[in-house]
Amino acid sequence: MRHVSESLKGLRICYFGHYDPSYSRNRVILKALKRAGAYVVEVHNDSRGIRRWWSLLVSGLTVRFDIMFVGFPGHTDVPLGWLIASLKRRPLVFDAFLSLYDTAVFDRRTVPPNSLRAKRLFLTDKLACLLAKVVLLDTESHIRYFVDTFRLSPVKFRRVWVGTDEDVMVPKGEPPSDENFTVFFYGSYIPLHGAEYIVKAAHLLEAMKEKVSFVMVGSGQTFSEVSRLAEDLQVRSVRFVEKVPYERLAEMISKSHICLGIFGTTPKAARVIPNKVFDALAVGRPVVTADTPAIREVFTHGENIWLVPAGDEKALAEAIVTLKSDGTLRHRLAVNGHAIFKERFSIDAITHEITRIILDVL
């Protein structure tokens, strides 16, 4: 794939908005653009209000670029980016990654469906997509949601897998002995993660006298509820760990026998493949996650991943028992999962996708 590094040579890309450059999605996209040979100018400001808008406007008008690329989360940055790009007669690519409307109203349920704020989020999503020449999303399932919900043309969208920063997520040796069988989860405890089903599965495994240790890293919206559930069920096999630096996750994944994806039953859970799945595959660990249309776009149960019904703690517990008792199966899932990661989701693979999209835009 070495020819990729020259594909966008000489092209100037303005990576624009209040994006978090350390967030996995932006890390991967930025590395892919640079690996393709593009010169990336970052016009970034994460302050609030007029100060941010003015800084982005002045910087955006000052720099020279061939393509405006609005990073995630840039839904509210797109109108300003579009204005600057239009004045310079340059195309705009928007990495939507997710819907603000769907996330707040139906997934996290922090905004009432018929409220003014819900309507504003709906219009924000739709306007951003209308103004962009091309919109990036992470799965075909997610693209269908945008097309149907916001009544947009499918030709506007391109799929770019989430992937991960494999410069950080690297294999770090074999897991410990099976005597200390460890199942690992990390996340921000949003509803689509379904972390409560992990605790319930741990409870079932304790009742079955299975010796399994769970490590659950992170905090967030449902953490208090999940930790309280563990207390109510008197679960002793789960260890909750506060959020750790991104760079430490690879080591923690490496010390586990199985890594967990998501198990929530929200509609959004069926449309996405989360960072944690790609992280575990990059590190070379077998993954158990919910069987969804999004995951089926690229993975095969029993070959490179192990799938269970969403929201089913019994099925999750049974999957863990199956994998715990079959080291050969775990090894096959890990090897095949890592192979498909390198082929489809590595930075080189994503560089190919981004390069093709950028050249099509031009």
C-alpha cells in the first residue's frame, strides 16, 4: 500500500471546526489524510460562542486550501465552513459520524422528542448535510438512517469505517493463563453500550460457579445505574475502573481473554460499530458483541467475531462460557479478527477510502 502516500500529494486540506483532535475518529482521519500525502492545515478552536466563530472565520479565510474538511463533531461548524469554502470556491466534506438529533433524542434520551430543542437538532443535522458536498458516516446502516430520516439523497454519503489508531492499539503479547480468565469492557456508559447486561451476565456466571473476572473501565451517563445494579445483585466478579488514558487501553486489552463490544437495544446500537470493537481486533483479542445489521456488514459470526442477541444477558453469559472453554476458538477469532482489521480497518485501508473520496470530490 505504499503508493497511497503519494495519492494526494500537493493537495491542501483545511481540517476545520471545534473537533477534538485526540478523539479516535479524528485521529484516524487526520493520519489517513497525511499518509495519503495531503498537506493538512488545522483550523481549530473549541472555545464557546462568538469567540469561536470569529476565530474560525478569520483563520479559515486566511489559509489557502483545496478542500474544506469539517471534523467531528462539526454539525454546527458546517455553515461557517461552507461560507468560507464558498467564498474560495472550494468543496466541503463533512464527517458527520453520527446524528446529534438521534443521539440526544432516541439514544441517550436527554431531549424530549417533540421539544423545540429536538427540532433544532434535527434541522442542524439536515442543514449540515445539505451544505456539504459529501458526508461521511461509519456504516451503510447509518447512511440509510440519514437518508430516510432527513430525506437526503444517498449519493451524498460515503462510508468510512471507524478503525482505530494502530500506532497506539498494538498487540502486546499473549493474555495471562486461563486460571485468571478476564473479560474486558471500556466505554462512556451511554445507553447503546448496554453495560447493565454485562453486569447481569456476570451475576449469572457467578451463579453457575464460573471463575470469570470482569474489568469495566470508564464512566458516563448510566454508570451510577450500572454500579448500583452490581451492588443490588451482590456481584463480586466485576471490577469498576475509572477512565484511563487512551494510551493505556492497549495494555489493558492485552491482559484480557475476551473483549466486549455493545449490547444495548436502542435503535442507534443497531447502526454502529463502536471504537472498542476495532481497538480489540487491532490488539489481537477475540470480541463478543451484539448481532446487528451494522456488524453484519463486514463481520461473520464464529469466524472473526462472536455475536449474541442485543439485550440478552443469558446469551452473553453462554458466549463467555463457550469461549472460556475453547481456547482454539478464541485463538481463531483473534487471528481472523486481527487479519480483517489489517485488511479493512487499518489506517492504510482507511487511507485508500479517504483518498478515493477526496479524488471523487475534486
